[in-house]
Amino acid sequence: MSAPPTMRVCALYPDLMNIYADRGNLLVLERRCAWRGIDFAPSASSLGEELDGDAHDLYYLGGGQDRDQRLCAEDLLALKSEALHRAAQRGAIVLGVCGGYQLLGSSYEIGPGDALAGVGLVDVSTVRGAGPRLIGNVAIEVQLEEPGHTEVLAGFENHAGRTYLGRGAHALGRVIAGHGNDGHSGFEGARQGNVIGTYLHGPLLPKNVWFADWLIATALGVPRSELSRLDDGLEREAHGSALHAART
């Protein structure tokens, strides 16, 4: 009898980058693995700690306050950048939400002469906008699998940064409702290989369990269709409510 598969997940700075309950994303992954008999091996790497780029299937970086984001940016460059690049090169998932998304890019210009350097895993750059913060419920249409098959992510955004895609990155999705990356391009998030960034909080995965399943399947190297089906009645209601809020 073969051993059950194991999903190995590393949370970066879970004590600092956890605004809007972003840590709840990890709980969703753990529960949906457990319900399917998939072992879940969590770990963490915070300030001053080295990171193993070969030890995990998914690396997760949530959002945080400006002060905490600055601390994490410095630590990422000093101790974790090389490992994250190695992880991305071998096909591991790297998922960043809001501040984590910004730090996966090349830079975040907070003000004149004040910029945080990112790790450059995804070809985006961010500048602090002169206008109001981009706040509210948001929904985006995404295509992660076969061409022509789109699905919807719904959540909540609250960011002063305007993020712009470079040539190496593709938008994660097309904005149906809300602001997205910069409030005018119609794009939200970014994807470059298995590196994914998004501004969707709320947290993201409880409202979008299909995306949680995509992450699990991709991390395990199997099609999403091979995951056993779960009774997602409540989860579908949560998604519907988030989508309704974004459209009204």
C-alpha cells in the first residue's frame, strides 16, 4: 500500500505578514488536504531565519503593514531571495498576497527616493499612487488550466500601491469588478510560471476553494480532476456572497 502524498508548505513571516487574516489561507489548504487523506507538512521562516529552496512545494507570503513589510523586504533580500529563486526554477509554487505580491516583484517605490527592493521573482513593479487607496470588494476572471476555461476569484482589496506588469509577467486575471493592479488597466495580479501574486485578501482561499484545490493539485503534480470531490456547499455560498458583494 503506497503512502499518502504530502503537501509541504512554508509560510514566510507568518507573525508579521498576516493582515486581513491572510493566515487563514494556510488553514484552508491544511483542511482540504486532511479531508482527502493528504498529509500536510507546514513550516515557517521568519526574520533572521534561512530558507530551504528545495524543501517545500508551496511558499506563501501574506500582506502586512508598511513597517513590517519593510523589515521583511530587507530580510528577503539578505537571507531568502536565492532560495526562492531556486524554488521557482524547480516549479514550486510561490504565492504572494498584497504586500507579499509587491515584494515578489522588482521594487515598491513608497515615495521619492524611498523604494523597497523586491526579490524579482515576477516581472512587476509597484509605486505608491498619488490618488486615494484602492479599496473594496473585487472579482476577477482567471484562466489557469485549459484554454477557454475561465473561473472567478472574489475577495477584498486595500492598497495604495499601483502595480504594473513587465514583459515577463502575465496578469493573473481580468477585473470584473473592483480596481485591480492599478485602477485602470483592467488587470489584477500577476503570474510568471508558478509564481503568483494578487491583491485579493479576505482571506483569499476560503472564498475561492477551487483555487485552493488548484494550488494543492499543482503542488502535488496531479490534475485538479484527480483530487477527490468534497461537499463544498458552504464554500460555494461564501464564494457567491463575495462575488455578489463585488458586483453591487
